[in-house]
Amino acid sequence: MPGASRGIGLILLVLLTGVIVGAFLGELLGVLLPQGFWQTFLTHGPTVGLTSPATLDLRFLSLTLGLALKVNLVAVLGVVVAALALRKL
């Protein structure tokens, strides 16, 4: 059975790579495409996560944490391509 020997770490790594490459290509397309419907359609989407960083102040230590993921159509296509590539491995 193909895929039975894959660990969860490899699957997460491939999907995370797909998200990162897709997001990078989405930002690149946003710069290269002229203003209009296709630029908006391909490169704009919701931001998921903490939009402003959370701060934990313990008087002797201050931690600032934040994580946001910009989801757009190109990033979703990157995940799909990564999942298809993982099936071929």
C-alpha cells in the first residue's frame, strides 16, 4: 500500500512546503499582475491567526507571540500540488 510507510512528519513537511511556496507565488503574482479582477481573485483572501501579537509579561520575562496565515487561491493550489506530489512519492 503506497503511503503506509510515510510518517506524519513527512506529510506535514510537504504540506507546509506547499503552503509556503503557494503563498510566495501568490505574493509574486500580486506584484506582477496589473490591478484588476484577476489580481484580486488570485491573491486576496482571509488572514487566519493572531492579527496583533499576544504579549505575556512575567515582570522578569516578556514573551510576544504571533502567527498569521494569509490564505489565497494560489496558496490553496500550492497545497493541492504538494498533496499530489506526495501521492507520487
